[in-house]
Amino acid sequence: MLARLLFFCGLFIASTAAVAMTIYKSTDVNGVVSYSDRPTTGSKVFTFQDRMDERLERQVYLVITKKDGVDSVYVRNDLYAPVEIELSFAGLKNVSGAPSRPIRRVMPLRSSIRLAQLTATKAGSPIAYIPKFEYSLGDPAGASMAYRYPLPWRGGPFRVSQGANGQYSHFGPKNRYAIDIAMPEGTPIIAARGGVVIKTENSQSGRGTDASGNFVRVLHDDGTMGVYLHLKQGSVSVREGQRVAVGSPLALSGNTGNSSGPHLHFVVQRNTGMGLVSIPYQFNQPVNALPNFALGKQ
């Protein structure tokens, strides 16, 4: 385990020379998995990206009802969080009542809103249209409050394996300020800030189908969100809609999703206008107390 951890640390250090590194994964005759930046016989490209694309299509969606020649277009938000939505229409044929500009607004949690009523310009003839619907978690209004985060785990001490702006995988709007902490699987993960649990995933094993693996997303009172990724399968102990306090147990650390090894990926995000971005944050102890291997500090 120690050798494996040190190997990954070496990969993180090397990665600072490029925007994105090609990693090769190989498995020997004994089933031992190795990773390298150089291809070997039988190795395969391992692309690591901490994409965070929660599946919300069953919780934020359009509902279109048809009655007496009128198509009423609603948006439903079943999440325990506000959602910014944008709706427009294309391919209009024989349609009256469609907005000339995209409709954008913030929907409260657990709400349903009618956004348009469409009728036939020529009565008795069919209408045709294509709705274009987009959404983003959170309300872009307001400002983030100053806050220093206590460490979101119990035990240790552990070390940062990749810090903010780490070019191995912490690039792009959603993950630029994320921090990875290498730790054994099964380490208790706790809430670093109070808020409401708005999204969880608990059923993935191994790499699974979502790069984030199992995770917990918590909405804070100032509109920011703390996200805890790569959690152990079946370990998430909170439910959507539950309010948690600082120190509340959330799950156990794991190695699920597009993970390079056992670790916790912790990021703070907010909606800045139809899109989530990561924002800078600080732990309530000096960062240099947790060496960042991605920057070559030990």
C-alpha cells in the first residue's frame, strides 16, 4: 500500500509539467495493477478526469400537459435545492405564445412552475416545436461568506496528494480548486460545514459509470456547495433533504469512480450563472501542514 501511494505521489509531481497527462494502466500475471506515464507491453491508456455530472434528469424536468388545444409547459424541481433553469423553443410551426427570448429564472426547491402556454396560430392545424431545456444547481445570486473549513475526516494525519490547480486532474471550472487527500478506504468522512444534503450516490463499485464515484453534495446557507467524492460503496449514511451540522458523519472514504487510488476529493462549488464552478477555500489549519505532492512539497 505504501509503495502504491508513493507511486501515485510521483505521478502527481510529474504531472505539473503538462496540462493533462496520459497515464498507462497495466496488470501483471499476479493481478497487480500499475500506472505509468510510459507505455509498456499490454498497457492501456487510463484517462483520469474528475467529471462531476450528477444525473438530475429525473429530478429537474419538463412537464407538458395538453388540454383544449393548449400545451402548458411546466418545469418541475424535485431537489432540496434551488435550480437555475433556461427554456427556449425551436422548430416552431403554427405556434402562438412561444417566448421570443429564452426564459431564465431560479426555481425554489421542491417546486413546479408554468413557463409557457402554446396554442395553434391556425386553429385546427397541428402545432410543432422543440423545447430546449437547461439547468444548473444553485442560485447564482448572493455572495459567498468567509469560512475556514475544518478537516472533513476523522483520523490521520493524511497528506494532500493533489492540490488546487493540480494539472493532473484539477483543471477546468468545476475542479480547479479541489483538493485530494490520500487516505485508506473506510476512513470516516464528516461534514466540514453545515447545510442540507441535496444529492447522493451510494451504489457504485470500482470505477462504476460515473467518474465521481459515490458522493455527497451539501448545500450551505450562503449558496455554496461542498462535495465529497469517491466514497466507499454502501457507506453513505445521509439522505437527500437531511440537514447536517459540522462534524456529522456522511460516509466512508473509498476508491470509486475515476479514482487514481484511495482518497477523498473535496471541492467547494457555486452556481455563477447557468454553470457550477469551483471556488477557493481554506482549511482551518495551515495547508503546509498537509504536504501537497502535486507541488513537490513533502
